[in-house]
Amino acid sequence: MNNQPKKTKQDSPTFATQVGAKAARKLKAKRNATPGVWFGLGMMGLVGWSVVVPTLLGAALGIWLDQHYPGGRSWTLALLMAGLTMGCFNAWHWVDKEDQAIRDEQKEDDDE
């Protein structure tokens, strides 16, 4: 009548093993607490500044070059765009690095 196979001691983990696994998960969760709102805002600020600083440096260098070496082309516009491009690549690098760290951590959790 009962079609389910009987469980043996080898099939199910012991109570001590289950408690140990839950305790280890809780300790890991406390060590790696979920980042709060301030962490997210700080990360956005970091990414924002990584774009703004090269852009402003490029524009400042371009203004200086236009004042000291006037010509038919605008150094300000060219270096502003170069700084913006460098800043965007820099921001992409930061975001990719954080994404990879999150994926590695999730993979470690899945392996355990």
C-alpha cells in the first residue's frame, strides 16, 4: 500500500549535520550582509566620478591648448570627447568588476 521506499540513516543527513549547515549559512550571511542603500549610492557616485573626472580633465587640457595654440580645430571639443570615452570605459570596467565578483560569490554559494 505504501509505495514510498523506506529511508535509511544513509539517505537522510543527521540532525547535527543539518544544524551545522544552517549555522554555517547564517554565519556567512552575517559576514556578507546585503549592502544597503548607502552602498548603492556610493557605487553610483564612484561610477559617476570615474566618468566626470576624465571628461573635465580633457576639457581643461583642450581649453588650455586652444588658448596657447589657436588653430582651425577645437582641441576642447576633441579632448572633451576623448575624456568622455575614457571615462565611459573606466565606468564599464568598474561595473564589470563588481558584476564578476557577484557572480563568483553566487557560484561559491551554489557549490557549497
